[in-house]
Amino acid sequence: MVLVLIYAVFSLLIVRFCMVLFNFTSHPKLPGAPRNYYDFVSFLIPSYVDLTQLTGLVQSIREQEFENYEVLIYGNGAPELRRLVKMASGNDSRFRIVQPLRPYGGGPPPEQTLAAQAGGDYFVFLKDLERIEPGLVYSAIYRMKLHSLALLSLFPEQKMKTFVEGQLVPLRNYLLVSLLPLRLVLLSPWKWLVAGNDQCLLFDAKHYRSFKWHSGTGSDTPRGPEIMKTMKALGFRVESLFANRYVSGRMYTGERSFLDFQADLISDFGGSAMALGAYLLFSYLGMIFLIPVLNMQLIGMALSLLVGMRVLSSLLNKQPVWWNVLFHPLQMTLLAAAIGASLFRIVRKNP
């Protein structure tokens, strides 16, 4: 039994190292565009952390060299929000606030409400972001046209301003690059091979209007990975890339940071309790159980693979290597707690 567990733990460890190495060498980042485009783009902002963050995002959109766009912001139309948008946009008529159809809840999700009033050839959903950099629109449209994409999902550069963010953000990036070959999201027909990020989604508007990808209510609104899985099943081409500094934001902020991390975990593992449990067993519990019975050579091999993964993952995501190596035990403990809580949520939802 112990021998079987050793083989399983080390096999998964080697596969994950190879996955990180593949992602590092294949450089899955959004490249720059060789030319300019003039399609009409709708920036749709369904949510934001606070008004200060929204101000920075609105100002960064105005700094784009691309000018053929509109910006729709989902909000309740409060005077403070209106004043902020008016001031940050320079009273630009291209910036509008879209109020909920049902102010007291129960209506369509913000994404669907915004899309219903947008007129662009492309819909760019920007959620909980701090800013976008000049060149994003040209680069994203170039990628969409080059590969005939229906959806391009970008993983922003994350600003880590608290200790909790400094643990959860690198952990999420580490999971992503150690479990999924990002380049194969586009190249593979397998619908389960997806990696979506709700912070930055670029849709071909004509397909979005036909299928209304965000259709749902409340917590049942599909998330990025679920939308990508549905689109691949229908034969659409989708891709996931790191934003290559074109987009920056904050992923886990406030009191709900750990709950948001749990929700991302459940989404990343397809809501499968079996997949989450297997990962917990073979990547954390199994290793802890085996440490007393392993010889120094095997322990050294395991440590070398783990450190190698954290170094490559940190370099790929432009994060401090020493931080992620030093806090790896803490981050894995947080991951184990998050998986345990996620399993409880799944079982509770599906008794």
C-alpha cells in the first residue's frame, strides 16, 4: 500500500513539474500586435472592488491609443458614482452607467444586462481590475482575428497589497501552470481542457448575442471556465493566455478573499469532489504521510521538484521567487483547508 502511494505521489509530482516546465518554455503570453485595428469595442465593467479602483480603470481606458470604443459600467446610478465616472472620463459621452433592470435583485446578471445595451463588434468584460495598458485592444483583436477565436481569456498581472493576497494569488497561479498546459487550450479539442479568468474576457460579440454566454441568475451565472467548456463543446475556438502586463488587478481582496479562492478552486476542478479529493490526497496528505518512511534521496528529489516548480512558476508570473519558496508550506496548508471547505460546499449542495 505504501509503495503504491509512493508511486502515485511521485508520478503526479513529476507530471506537474513537466507541466510547469512546458508552460514556462512555451511562454503563453499575449503578444503585441503588428498592426492597428478599427473595430468597435465595448468595454463592459460588471463589478469593481471600490470607487478608487474604478477611477484608475476608467482613466487607463482613456489612455488607450485605440479610440473606437464605448464603456458601460454596471451600477446603481448613485450620485457619487456618477460624479466619479464623469470626472475620471473627462465627461466623455462614450462612458455610461447601466443600472440594474431590477434594483432589488432577481434580474439578469450584470454581464448580461451590460451586453444587452452594448453595440460593439467585440465585448471586453473587465471585472475587479485596476488598469489596462496601451496596446491591449490591438493585441487582443489581433489574437482574435489570427486564430478565429470566439473567446480570449486573459490572466491579469495581480497586485498583491496584503499578506493574504501574497499567499492566495501565487497559489492560484501555481495551480494553474502545474495542472494545465495553457497552449493546448486552443490547440486541443477536449472540452475539459480549459482555463478561464472572469477578470478579463474578450468575446466575439456576434456569437455572444446569439448564445448569451452569461445567462443565469445569482450564483448560477456561469463562470469563465464553464463558459469556455460550453463553447468548446459547441465547436468554438477559445484561448487562455497571461496578459503580459497589459492588464493588472486584484484577485482576492477583502473579507471574502478565501471564499473567492474556494469558488475558483471548485470551478477549476469542474465542481468534481473526486478530482479535488484526489489532488488533496496525492499532492499534500500523501506527501506528509510518506516523509517519515522515505529515504533522503527520495526526499531530496521531491524537494528539488517542488522548488523547481515554484521557481519556474514565480518567474513566469513575475513574482518574487524567494517569497513563494519560503511560504510554500503555508500556501499548501491554505490549499488543503480550501479544498476541504470546497468539498464540504459541494457535498452540501449535492446531498
